[in-house]
Amino acid sequence: MAELPVNPQQNRLQGQVGSMAFTLATSLPDIQSASVEKGELVVRTVRDQLLPLMQMLRDDPRYRFEQLMDLCGVDFPSRVERFDVVYNLLSVSHNQRIRVIITTDEHTPVPSVHHLWPCATWWERECYDLYGVIFSGQPDLRRILTDIGFEGFPLRKDFPLTGYEEVRYDVELRKVVKEPVSLTQDFRDFDFVSPWEGMLTLPGDEKAHEVRQGIKRTRG
């Protein structure tokens, strides 16, 4: 089998990522880890170190991560700090990406980065709306995807799949009403019988039906 040609540019980029991981892991305080995972640089740090780290990643000529591409949450209910807050940054100048991860719980706020990347307001509002993560210093921390008055946080693992409330149009009241979800057991039909077992005997299959039921035919 012929060997694939070596891509010098790819090797150079991989070398830069590895060098960047080593620099971040050894030169900054409170960096829990900095490693290359599936070809991408992933840095885990603490909340108090988030803003200085992000400021450096944006402004330092060695890094120049000018764009915040995404901010999202991940829920691990079994942990004390159940949420990961994940920041995906892009350096247009160096054609590099980095993922910064911090952890928090339901009550401890995370410093907002909207003053570094104005687009962060949209991402932080989404993370707050779906997970309940609080961002300190965010001047517009409102829900962005759910309805007005919505209760709970839909992407938490302990949020019920049916939700807590349902919205429907009431013909008698002639308006949209909101009411608690109710699953009436009388109208729920659970049929665990195989369709083959429940099938009626078709014409010509009488003998097979008798064998299946253990019926012996007496021949005259």
C-alpha cells in the first residue's frame, strides 16, 4: 500500500498547536490543563482566570484569536460543578482554533466576555436560557429562545422530556392557554404484542394455525 504524501503545512500547524499547548500549560497560573485533543488545542482553566486568559488570547500577537465562534454549555448532573462552559475561538491571523473550558454550578456566576467579543451576549443569553448558567457583568441577561414566563432550563439533563407546561388553543375561550402537562393513563395504549402474533389466520392457513395453537385434527 502506497504511503500518503506528507503535508508540510499540516505538520507545521500541528507543531504550532503543540508548542502553544506547552506554553499555555507552563507559563500561566491556574491553567488546569492544555493539550491537543483530536488535532485541536483544548485549555481548561478556573473561573477567576478566565478573563485574563481570554484577554491574552485575543490581544497577544502570538495568539490573536480575534473571533468568538461559539459559546455553549454541557451538563453533568452528577458533578458538584455540573456545567462546563465551552468557548470556541478562531484566529484568522494564524488559522488556528482553541477551545477554552471552565466549570460552574447552578448558582456561581461566570465572568461575561461580552466586552472582549460583543457577539458573546447572544451566546451567553442562550447558555443562560437553556442551562441556567449565570454570567456576571452581562447587561442583557434575558432568555432568548424560550417563551416569556418559561420555567426551567430545557437542556439540563434533569428537565423532563414532556416539559412542565403545554400551550394550546382553547376553542371555548377563543384564546391560547397555558396549563400543566397531563398524560391521562386511560388514553395511553401500550401494545407489546408482536404484529405477527396478533395477526388473524388467513384463508388457507388453517393447518398452520392449528399447529401454532397445538390443536390436533382428528382424521375420519
